[in-house]
Amino acid sequence: MGKKKRKLSAWQKHVKSYMATHKGLSFKEALPKAKLTYHKSGGNPGPRALTVKAPRKVKRKMSKKKRRRSRSMTIPLAPIIGLIGAPAIHRSIDGLMKGDLKEATYYLPNLVGIWNDGTFHMNTLLTNLTPIAAGLLIHKFVGGSPLNLNRTLGRARVPFLRI
């Protein structure tokens, strides 16, 4: 049985006809020259030869973020130091350390700006909330995304402490 002849593509037919019309050219020499005349000769221009080719649309799936899991309990230092730095809490803790529960409860309303006689004072509120807010901001920006010190401490396997 004889081998079946393989069908030639339109491009292959064009190169063969170019070689037939230009005698003496090898296939390697004819190839780049045939490319220049391929679409001009009308050989299989394809469905969009006359139109501008639209960019190929590719659907990309977003990869899922890997979540870091905490290996153990951690203590954030900056918010705790800010909380202890508030005068009302500092005085309440001192009262508890002395064993005087009355003194501890006497200063706690100052945390929200209420004075001992029940009047509201804005400066008392600000003096108590400023160190707390500073501690939270330090925790957010130093321990978080701009500097990432908490991640560095975690990778260094420092137990418990975070900023």
C-alpha cells in the first residue's frame, strides 16, 4: 500500500508556488520573501484580515491569600503601654496595688472625662485618651504594614511580645 499524501496548508502551498515562480531559491531563502507576499496574494487571510485585531481577553482568577495563623497568644506592647500611660488608669492601678479599692474606683470615671463631682471636662478626656490613641497608632503603623515589625518578631520566634 502506498502512503497517503498529506494535504498542504494554504501557507505551504503559497511557499511552494513562490519557489516555482522564483527558480533557484532554496526553501530557507524563499520563506521570508514568501511571507511578504502571502496576504497580498490572497492566500488564506483569515476571517479578520481586513479588521484590526482585537486584543485577546484572558480571564484571570485571583489567587487566595494565605492566612497566617498565630502559633500562640501574643501581647501587644504599644496599646498596653498607652493604656497604662493614661493618668486615670495609672492612678487606679496604683490604688489597686496599695489595696485601696476606693481610690481605684475614684479615678476610673476620669477616663471618659467625667470629674469626681459628675461634671464633664474635655481636657481630662483628652489627657486620658491621648496616650491610648498614641499606643494604638504605634501598634497600627509600626507593627503593621509600613514597617512590619510584628511579622519580623514572629519570624524570629520571639514569644508573646508584639509591638
